[in-house]
Amino acid sequence: MLAQSEEIKARYAKIFKVRSNPKAAYYVRYVLSISRNLTNRHRYPGSIPMTPSFKTMAAWLRSRKVELGLGLRVTVAAMGALVIALALGLRLPLWAVLTSIIVTQMSVGRSLKATRDYLIGTLGGAIYGGAVAILIPHAGEGALLFVLVLAVAPLAFAAAINPSLNAATITAIIVLLLPVMNRVDPLDSAIDRVLEVTVGALTGLLVSFLVLPSRAHSQIRASGANALELMASVLNELLCGLTRGRDNDALRRLQDGIGAALAGLNAIGAEAERERAARLTTGPDTGPLLRTVLRLRHDLVMIGRASVVPLPAELQRRLALPLTRISDAIVEYLSKTAAALRNATFPPSIAPVQAALQAYGAEVASVRSEGLTRGLPGDVAERFFALGFSLEQMRQNLKDLERCVADWAEAPTGSRSKTADEAE
């Protein structure tokens, strides 16, 4: 193939006179690139050149494994529910398909909750709606409106109190109105509705267990790691603000991101505990990790209040270096701990953080002994001492985080004890 390339180059150089014709040179380079691609395909049959866009798309798809798994499960659940509904001869297979899609969720724990809630709501709505439709005549339009109000109002009130009953109102409406439109018996309509929802719910739940099952217990690692990385960014911005001011808009966006991350983390934690209660997964309790991350968020809030304005110039001169070391140490520790949690490995040593905080405490003691804090205004002195208290609280919570992440590390007990001893 190399000889062929040289032959092509010589042929086109002769025809287009490459030396004096730039356009001809372009065509020669184009033909040679095609020749190289053909050579590569000859050497590696079936290979596809990895262009930058293709690599980007492949990396993006790899980062969306959970979402791709959900899409596959929803598709399989819908197809399975339709096949089963047709095989059983259900009157309206549509409701079986819709129910299977509704109960197929991101994790097994969430699918369990959705299935339980939908079945309970459907059963309650079918019983109540069927009873209203059978016991109260509604031949005319006025009577039908009255019966509809009587069926919807109590169930809507119950769903407002207990969101698990959201499906009851919809089921009661279907059971009540479907016989009017299709001229079927209300009792048969209620029974059909329960059967259709049961088929769809069980199909969706079975697919959630069998087709690329996604456990909330594993999702909590990535969610917790994201929250810790956001906290590292916020802490760096807060401590830098003590000496150079801060960007409040950027900080507000970061704080909002932490709030959203913690909300998602708590939701996934509830799903993980539901899986543990059903003995679908094994692993550490999610409670200690969730509470520790929440306490770290509270520490950031206190540090933010203490760093509303920069320190006085003299204190900045004395404390700028210790604060920078604290920021670097804690940010690095949070970043490495996030990676350890995501990869199920042991956390890094907290010794650099403790050393930086001890150096800061020693410098603060020196500042106080020199009387530099005596002439501070009341609000400035309050924020100054609140900062030290907040950093001490964060140190304790970081030690708790170290223990929690070690509990989530996938390693034998003996290895865990050895790592903890080395950290100490």
C-alpha cells in the first residue's frame, strides 16, 4: 500500500504540476488521506476512525449509563406489558403499558415505591369509584356531574394528605366514566382497571429487577461525590473572600447547586434504605453519610456568614497565608474524598487539614496576645471568632466524613482496620 501511495503521488504530481499549482497540491493531499484510510482499514478490518466528535459522543454515552439503562428498561417494560395484556385478553391494554412505564424508575428502590403507591391508589380508587357508580344512579348529565364530584372530591383530599394515593382519583374517574362511554357494567370496569394496572405494575417491577438493574445504593456514591466537589468549590471561594472580596453571584450559584445536590442525595438515600429494608442490597447504612454531608453544608453556611466582608488589613496580613493553607488543604481533601467515595476506595489522610488548622490556631493566638483584636468593632470581632468556631466544627465533621467514606470502601475488614491505623 505504501508503494501504491508513492505511485499515486508521482502520478498526480506529474499531471497537475504540484510545484506550481497549490490547488493541485490540495488534491494530492486529499487523495493520499483517502489512501491512508484504506490502508488502515486493510490492516484492521472493521475499524472506524475515531474522529473527535465520535470520541466526545462515546464519552458522553459512557457517562450516561444509568440513563441509558432506564431507557432500555422502560422500552422492555412497555413491550412486555403489551404482550402480556394481549395474551390475557384485557379490555384496554393501554393502561397496562402506561402503568409499566410509570413504575419503571431510575433505581430498584424507586420502582418499589412507585409500584406500591400505584397499586394501593388503583385498588382504593377502583373500590370507591365502583361503589359510587353502582350505588348512585346517574342517567342524566346533572346526575353524572354530581356523581363525578362525589367521586373526585374525597379522593383528591386524601391524595393531598397522602401523596401515595394520587392514582386513586384517576382510577375512580376512569371507573366512573368509562362505562358511560362504552356501555359496560361499572363492576366490570373496576375489575378490568385493577387487572390492567396489576399487569403493568408487576411487569415494570420485574423488568426493574432483571434488565440492567440499577441500585440506589450504588447511585448514592456518585451523588455524594458530586456534593463534596461542589462544597470544595464553595469553600475555596469563601475563604478567598476574607482577603480579596468575593463574587456573590457565583457563590450564590454554587450554594444553590449544593442545595439541589443534597436534595437529590436525600432522595436517593431514602430509596437505598428501601432497598436495604427489602433485602435487595447489602452495604453500610446511608444515614451517617447523609447527616455528615448535611453538617458540612451547615459549616459552609456559617463560614459564609463570617466572611461577608474581608478582614481588616492588619489581620489580612497576618492570616492570609494560614487561611490559604487551610483552603488548599480542605479543598484537596474534599476532592480526594469525593474520588474515594465514587471509586469505593479509602479516603485520604486528614493530617494535612489538621496541620493547617493548628497553624491557623497558633497564628490567631499570637494575634490575640498582641492585642490586635481589641480595637475591632463588635460585628467584625464577632465574625472573626465565628470563623474560628466554624473551621473547628468543619474539622470534626471532616473526621466523621473520613470514617463514613471508609465504611463505604469495598475492602476486607482487616484491610480497613489497617488503613485506619495508618491514618492515625
